[in-house]
Amino acid sequence: MPRVPGMSVHYTLNLRVFWPLVTGLCTALVCLYHVLRGSRDARAEPHDGADGGFPLLKVVVLLVLGYILLRCRHAVWQRFLPGSPRLGGRSALPPRHFREPSLDILLESYYEHDVRLSPHVLGHSKAHVSRIVGELVRAGRARGSPGPIPGGALALAFRGDFIQVGSAYEQHKIRRPDGFDVLVPLRLPPLLALEPQSLGAEPGLAPAFHGCFVCALRAPPGASSALWPRDCKPFADGFCVDVRGRRHLSAAQVLRWFQSHLQRSLAAVRYSLEGRCRVSLTPGCPEQPPTLHILPCRTDYGCCRLSMAVRLIPAVHLGDGVFLVAPPPPPSPVGPLAELPGGLRADALWGVNTARQEQKLLGWLQERAPAGACYLKCLQLLKALRDLGAHGLDTTAATQWGRILSSYVLKTALLAVLLREGGPGEGWDEAHLGERLSELVRFLRDCLLRRHTLFHCVLGRGGAAAEVGPLPKVLREAAPVDLLAAFDRRARELAAARLLSTWRRLPQLLRAYGGPRYLARCPLPRAQRTQGFPEDEP
């Protein structure tokens, strides 16, 4: 797979894997030595049962103790650091011998130890996902359609391939490769054609739905207009709903068929997968697609035996790498869908996926970026900053915080800043990491406070169509979509204040949540019970 733009890959030693491997290797060598020596001594002195060598049990115990000391080295060092809370805040050495590290050093250390994802582990995880999902999709294509239509020319079916999308395939995923998104394209009957329509300019529609689409059925070119309604009636009865007097493809009906077909396909390949992994399928809901859970049984390295969740998203191809997906993203932060105007139906709404265009846009930026540009690292640190800001929130507040500052919103904010500057220039090198991250935080704050509008980077005439290549007409003519319009003023103001507070108190938060290796000499937050935030701030 080609390297995704903008990612400077550094291969560093993974200490969580290295020390257990060293300990196990030394133990195996000692055991082998004693076995070989015991065999030799038994042949040389068959009547002498005494062993003058060092007892094997003592050697193993010493190795285990050494491993425990190495694992605890940071905690031991933290205990004797100046200003450590365990010593009552008093330093054993004069404080003038030590200087606080700069923000760039803190960010780099935090990135290397807690944020950056190991390319080795990510590569193994993506390989597992590709093999398992590939077999599942091929089995689904071979089985045909088990839905309300038994088969024939009007059967819905898998196209036979899959599209890998999301942060794991754009090289800005953080921490663990345990979540993946995969589009599963569907093959529509050849007697049908689609007529998608954007709802961005729909009068009376809430802003939360402006990014949704509806998809009407129409006769393909050359079909008989008199016989076509009768020919497509079996498909329309199973997968369509009436909207404004026309038959529209229903995302809810397609998702229901998709889940049933996945279950049958998984049953067909489960036996062949038993020796490699354990798989299970969690059914989706009106707001979530089904999720395939994979736990590898045999891997090349023990560090890659991770449980992975793969969201399988049914997709309808519109052309030029653009897909309609079911279900659409959650359109409202308050829960279920509201009343829709003009005869629209919630089960007829589709979302749009432009991951291919966004990857092309990242490639276009990479061509203009200097060597060592850190814009993807800034995006990864921005995600980590969002996760730090969620500490101390209750479940409802944390969910809304995550929706407002979703990974897609953060990526769009980065792309907006880069496109505004004409691409990453010299100021986006590693030496200015803290400045660029601060610029992104300020831009996000201004978007939340409505000083700027954060538009979808592809939809509408103001999108980046010139940089991503051709787009379907329905996307070029769609109205621009504000990604934050679904949230009310109060929620956006609270999110902006908390984001700015998180950034200003980043050293204390790293001290509280990032482990002792990053900021051992910085004071703790003012109140541990407020999880690093003062009581008078949101």
C-alpha cells in the first residue's frame, strides 16, 4: 500500500515489548545451558547426583527480579526527583540545578511515548483486517442475495471488494490500532439507476441534516419508461420507501439486509478462520453500522495480538470514488431524529463518504510540503489534547465533547488551515511544533465561537475540488455544509472554553495523566478532584 502523505515514520524501540523478550530469551538460554550441562554431567558421572553449578531456580528468580526493576525504573526515579510529592514537595538538591523543559520538548516526549502508533503493530493489524474482511466479502459475493429477493437480475449483492478508510489508513491514528473503518460497496441491479440529491439547500430543514442525501430510483438510459416500474417493483418493495411520490432507496432497509447477509457470510467462513482468529459480529443500530470483532490466535509476534473492531459500512458508489453510506452520521447531539419537513423520511437519509478525495487532498499537500513537515503530528497531538480534555466529564458531557471535536472535525480544521496558507510551508517543520499546534487550537476556538465557519472540505462550490480531481455533479452543486452547525451556541461556547483551558494547562494535565516521565518537576493541578481544571471553568 502506498505511503500516505505527510507522515514521517520513526522506528523506535518499543520498551513494552523489548524487556519481556529479553527476559524470556535469557531465561531460555539459562534453561538450555542447564539442560545441556545436566546431560553431559549425567554421561560423565552417572553416580554423582550433586550439581556444583548455580541452581536454576535462583537464576530464574534473579532474571524476574531484574525485569521487575527495569519495569519500575520510572517510578523509582520519580521517587527521588526534586520536588516530588512523595517527599512532601522538598527537594534533596537545590532547585536551581534544574530547569523546566520547554513545551516543544514536552510535546515531543508525550508524542513518542503515548501518542505515536508503532508502524510495526499498525502494519500487522491492517494485514489481519485485510485478510479477514477480504475473505468475508468474497464469501458474501459468492452467496448472492439472501434478502427479500431470492436472486436474479434484481438482487442486491456485494460488489466483491472493500475500501479501507479512516485515520488508520491516513497515518494519523493514535495510541492503539484497535479500530478500523471499511466501506463494503454494494452492487445494484443493472435495471436500476440512482438520482442522488443533496439536502443542503432544503428549506426548513435543521442544519444537522444539511450533509445528508436522498437517493431516488430512475430508469437507466435506454430502458422502456412504460415497463420499467413493473420490472423494478420487486426491488422497490424490498429496499425503497416513498418520498414525495417517488421511490427512494432506504438506508434503513439496505442496512437491515446488509447485516443479515454479513451473518450468513460469516457463518460460511467461520470454520476456515478458526485456526487464525476468533471473529464475532455485533449488529448495528439506526445510528451505527455492524462491527466485526477480530482476535488473532496466531501471529508472528506476541505484541500484535490485539483485539480489533472493524466497522463494516454498506456503501453505494456514485462515481469518482464517492460513496453514499448507511446509516448517515448522527445528525444531532440530542439523540433521535427530529420531525423532518416536506415529506422527508428519516429512513431514506444517506450520508456521504469522500475519503478518497480527502486522501488525494493529503497527497496534494504532501507534494508542496517541505521535508520533515509535522502537520500530521499536529493532528495526532490535537486528538490527544481532546482526549485529555475529556477527563473529569460525566458520560453525557464526554459524549457531546467527543461529537463536537470529533476526529473528522479536527482533520477538517487542519485541512482548512493548510489550504488557507496554500499548503504547509517552512513554518510547519518540527522546530515549530508547539506554535503550529497553538495555531490549530486558536482556529478551532474561533470556529466554535462562530468567528470562522468550518465547512466540509469537499462538498459545495467552495470545497477543494480543484485539488482532489473530478467530483460527481451532485457534490459539485451541493450547498456548503457547516460541520458545527448542529450544536447550539451554549454547547459550542463551553467546548471552546474547555479546549482553551486544556491547552493552557497542558503541562499539568500531562503530569496528571501522561505518566511520570514527561513532567516530573511541574506542579500538580490545583485540585485533583477537578481532574486538572479549576472549578470556575467548564
